[in-house]
Amino acid sequence: MRKQPIKLHQMQVLRRRFELSENEEKEFENLQAGFLGELSFDKLLDAHLSGLNVYHVKDYRFKVDGSEVQIDNLLISGDQAYTFEVKNYNFDLVYCNKAWHFVNGEEFKDLSMQVNRQRLLLQQLLKKGSFYSASNNVMSHLVFVNPKQTIYNMPNLENLIVPSNVDKRLSKICKSNYYDQSALYKFLESQRLVKSIYNIPVDIKFETLRPGTYCYQCNSTSTLDKIHRNLYKCKNCKIDYNILQILQNLQTEITALNDSWKITPAILFKLSGGMVSRAVINKYIREGKIKL
Ligand SMILES: [Zn+2]
């Protein structure tokens, strides 16, 4: 399972419990689209990796020479390291003069620089662990996953994956490792950053959050409807929540916003808007179903 980025989780909470400016709402939509794109690429990759002896490392973060790097997908397949930078863009792009442009001609971000940076810094990390050899180069890919996106003047680059060539490219890449790569995998995991410098607590006081219970299976910003004592329902997607799930959601919301906030029964009671009684919270704590 791939975890959603903390920044996305924070914005999901704040659009219900605080407010987002128009720009932040746009950022939220971009982050959400990015995450959905990663999930859809995971599915494709998983289908190609099924039954193979490979290592697929997701959301890999490491630091080398003072720079923090994040790689959506790192694959050790066929005794070779690959990275995949996934982009779920809902707008068209034109490739021209070795650069990406919007349809109106304006130049877009330098995506190849981003992909190259990942490749170079990962190579540096492999060198550090003595896992690098010139013949074992890192291959970095840029992946456009949105089937609705049109790429005009598409270049025939070896490291570009689009919906029309994804199956062909992945079948070439996905092969069992011939040699034992467990030492490399262990080294990579030992270098994984648990906390990113980009994960910062929100600059908001707990008291200013809007109390209530919300659905996180859809984008509805309405509070859940109470069906009976232990059952709540989302007005929009009709998903059911029991009290324990609601308490667990409240807990993850608080931790996502600011992991230094101390979670107590009183805090949970307050954030639920009084929906969950303190007696019930204490009961779940006693039963070990909730750990504070
Ligand atoms: Zn819902």
C-alpha cells in the first residue's frame, strides 16, 4: 500500500475544518490527482511484477550530500535499478526544442532535470554503499499516466512512458533478479528518511479547527449523518462509519496536522463536536482498541 502524502492529508482535513484559499484548493486538487496517478501506476506495475523476484520500493526518501530526494518508485528488476517519476496531468503538452511546453507555447517545468537529478543522486547513494558500477547504471523514467492527456510531437525517448507504450516498456523492464539483491535492498531501507524536511505541521491552533466528523472516502466537506448510536453515514458517498472508525480517523487527522499535539480523550471529544462521548472513548482506550 502507498500512503498518501502528509501535505495532501493536511489539506483534506483543513478544507473541512478550517478553510483553503482558492490557490490552496487548486494545490489540493493537484496533490490529489498526483496521488491517484501514483496509485494507477502502482496497479500497472504490480500486474507486470506479479510472481517475479524483484524489489519495488515506494515513496523512497533519502539524503545524499545534504540534498533530500524523493523517488515515487524505485525498482530493482533484472539486477538493474529503475526509477519512475509519475505525472498525472490533465492538460496537454507539446515537446519542442528538447523541452516541454503548454499548448499555448509557454514553457512548462523542466521535467527531465527533475528525473536526471533523481538518477544522479540515487547513483551517488549507491556509490556510497558500494552498490554502484558503471554497468549497473540507474535508469530513470518519466511516466505520464493520464490517458486523457495528449502529448504533441512526442519524442521517442527511451525513458518516457505514456499510456500507449506503458505495457511494452514495462514488459521489457520487469524481470526477476538473477542475483541476490537483498543486500542492496537492505542498504536502501537503512538509508530511508522517515521524516522529510517537507513535512511540516500546519500553522494553525487546534482551537480554531471546526469540530465534527467527516468522510475521507470522498471529497465531501459535509459532516456525517448519525443513523444510530454506533453508525454514521456520509451524505455524499453513503459510506458507513462506526464510532471506532470515526475515532481512528480523528486520531490520524490530528497527527497529520501536527504530530506534536497531544491526543487526549478530551481532544477527541472536542474535535468530534461532542458526537463521541467521553465514556465511549475511555471504553475503547481500556479495551486497547485506541492507543493514545
Ligand atoms: Zn463520503
